[in-house]
Amino acid sequence: MTPLRILVAEDDPHILQGLVDLLNNEGYQVTTAENGNRTLQLLDEQTFDLLLLDVMMPGKSGFDVCREVRRRGCALAIIMLTAKGEEIDKVVGLELGADDYVVKPFGVHELRARIHAVLRRSGTSRFQNPDSSVLPDVLHIGQAVVDRKRYSCQHCGQSYKLTAREMALLEIFFEHPDEVLSRDILLNQAWGIHYQGTTRTLDQHVAHLRKKIEPNPAVPSVIVTVHGVGYRYVSSA
């Protein structure tokens, strides 16, 4: 599969290198630009799936670039990177056509989740999580056997159907064995960054999943609760 292409427009060399390293590790093909003019030039010359766009750059600002991209009628997904936390900066970026924004300094998990959510919204048919693209068709989670193509699960002699959301959660857990995942991260990745519901929805989905994959759903040993934080998939269960 051809990797998704991300253009990173950032003038701070340290932040830029960190973003390049992160995105390369995630399986994306990364191109960089150090100012607004170069960003627009690259957009004229190449095709990208996502633009990570710093607001404060020499020459044309990120706001200028975003405005020009949308003026051209380009539907490219855009995430604004800003060191400013004021609400007005966020509002301006979104009104100019940005799909999302991240305030510096940002965490790796937050940025990853926002990228996944924006790409998923921008075109579900062509979005593939770089991690999940290399997942096997059959996942062994605890004693359960999960068929990703059929959205089904075999456990203790029983066959269960899985919803798309349940499958997304299982893939996320499988990609992060033994790692504590907060409810916000799980909601961002499985529902999207602009999901307006509550964490209760996530808890209900996990409860349904446990009935399908846990030896004893009343005493979970595969997907365990980390109180006050979220959940952890125990890969050795």
C-alpha cells in the first residue's frame, strides 16, 4: 500500500525534526517546508493527504496559507500547529478552513490521534491507519480469535458479530499491547476528535466487547480498567 503523504510546514528546526521522526515511524511519507511560500510551492507541485501547518512562519503565515489553499478550492486536510492558546487563534484557523488544531507543546499520543481522526474524516475509503495496514487478518486477543475481514469473533465455542466501532477498539488495543490508553485517546481514535458524546459511550462499548472476548466478563483479564485513566489490553492474558 502506498503510504499517505503529509506535508509539514514548520520553521523551528527542532520541532520539525521531531515531527518528521514521529511521522516516519508511523509509516507516513513526509515532505517539509520551512515557510509559507515554500508550502504553497510544494502544494502546487505535489499531492498530499494532510498538511501540518504552523501558524507563525516567516513570510506567509499559516493563516495566509490556509486561506489560500481554501481559496483555490483544495479539500486538503489541514491541522494547524500553534504555540498560542488563546481561543481567538483557534477560531480564526477553523473559520479559515482548518480541520483541526494542536497547541504546542503537544504530546505524541494527542497528535497521532488528531492526525488519524482528521484523515479518517477526510476520506474513509482511502484512509488506512499506517499501523493497522500491517495487522494480520486474524487477531488473537486473549482466548478470542478475531476475524477482521468478517467482523466476527470466536470465543469459547461461540461466534459473535462485531460492530465497526468494536473492531476499531480491538485494533487500537492490539496495536498498543500492555499500554495504558486514556479514554480521551480511545475516543479520539475510534470516534474522531470532534465527537461530542461522553466517555460513558466508550465504557458501554468496552462492556459489550468484554462479553465477547473475556473468559469472565464480570472479572476482566484481557481488557482491564485503569481507574481514573482508561483501559489496558493485557497481551499475556
